[in-house]
Amino acid sequence: MTLSTDEVNRLKTAPAVEGVLPVLHSRWSPRAFSDRDVAPADLAKVFEAARWAPSSNNGQPWSYLVGLRDSSTHSKIAASLAGFNQAWAPNAPVLILGVTRTTFAYNGGANAYALYDLGAATALLVVEAAALGLAAHQMAGFDHEAASQALEIPEDYALGSVIALGYQGEPAMLANERLLAQEVAPRQRKPLKDFVFSAWGSPLDLK
Ligand SMILES: Cc1cc2nc3c(=O)[nH]c(=O)nc-3n(C[C@H](O)[C@H](O)[C@H](O)COP(=O)(O)O)c2cc1C
């Protein structure tokens, strides 16, 4: 007997804080994905969210390689995943590889903020996905070299994360007990006092 998707979503929702967007509390990273495909119009919306992310010098260095189920891009991204991600992520109907150009297009100079900007764009992407009722789960656990080669990523691009995107499935569909335990575990976060400082190590007084 395990939890239903509704029960697990209630458990995963962070306590509401007035004035904070509810979607930021309800977004989480499931591993169980249903068979349901994502409509192209919804895919367009999640990339539109990434499109409007801020970036250093407005360089917009990010690109996303999108593998739809049964495509060679989906298979290549799935094949690059580490074993602990292979156990669940290939079930997602969409696998996305986020990459970022490490040189500025306008002058060829190094862009030290390329990965930072990709992360910012991807954060907006996953929040938009959650707002649309989609589930998104980012992964660093993949073979960068294998993915670069298989997907012919140009030399001056760095790899960020693979994102599994789709609709949340029933936790019971997961392949093993460890995945199931992760799926129903409450989400943990540090308190603000541990990372918001007025001077190094001194919590900012927010009362
Ligand atoms: C850059 C990045 C890499 C991650 N890599 C993995 C991964 O390889 N496998 C995995 O199962 N989850 C991965 N995650 C998901 C995190 O474990 C998850 O976001 C974190 O535990 C917080 O949980 P929440 O997103 O449900 O709030 C990754 C998340 C990010 C942002």
C-alpha cells in the first residue's frame, strides 16, 4: 500500500508563506511519470518561460535539445543517464538536455556566467511546467561525454542538466523500494537563517 499522487502532492507541498507564489511551494521533482504525452502548445509555454529569463549581458546562452518519446534524441539522452536515473527517467515522455554556450555570440569572449544563466532559465522552465500541471525533474546524473558525442553538441557548449518532463504518475509504478521511499519522503530545506546573512554567518533580522 503506497500513497496516491494526490496524497503525495499534499505531503510534498511546502508550508505556504503569504505573498510567495503558491507554485513555488507545490513544485517538486517526482520520479514516477505517467504515459500521458505533453501537448506541443504546453511544451512551447515551458520554453517561452526559459526564453524570458534574465542573463548576463542578455547573452541568452542556453539551448535545449528535446527528445520526445520514441525519437532518437529521447533514446540518446536516456542512454547517457546514470543507472540510478535510468531506473525511472526514460519513462518520461520528454527528456531534455540543457546546454549553454560558453562564449558570447557578440565577441567570442568567455562567458563565465553561461551555466548560471542556463540554471536561471531552467528554474523558470520548471516553475512554468509546475504551473501548467506538468512534472519536471532535473538530473546531473548522466555521462556528459557520452551525451555530447551522441547528440553532437558543439565544443564551445557546456552541459547543464537533463530534465525529465511529463505528467506525474502513481508512486507505486516505481521500480524499487528506494525510489518509492524518495517519492513519498517530505521535502527538506534549510531555514532562512542558515543562508540569508546581514554579515557573514549572522542571520539577517527578518522580523
Ligand atoms: C542540477 C540538479 C541536478 C540534479 N540531479 C539529480 C539526479 O541526477 N537524480 C535525481 O534523482 N535527482 C536529481 N536532482 C533533483 C534534486 O534531488 C531535487 O531537486 C532536490 O532533492 C529537491 O527536491 P524537490 O525538487 O522535489 O524540491 C537534481 C536537481 C538539480 C537542480
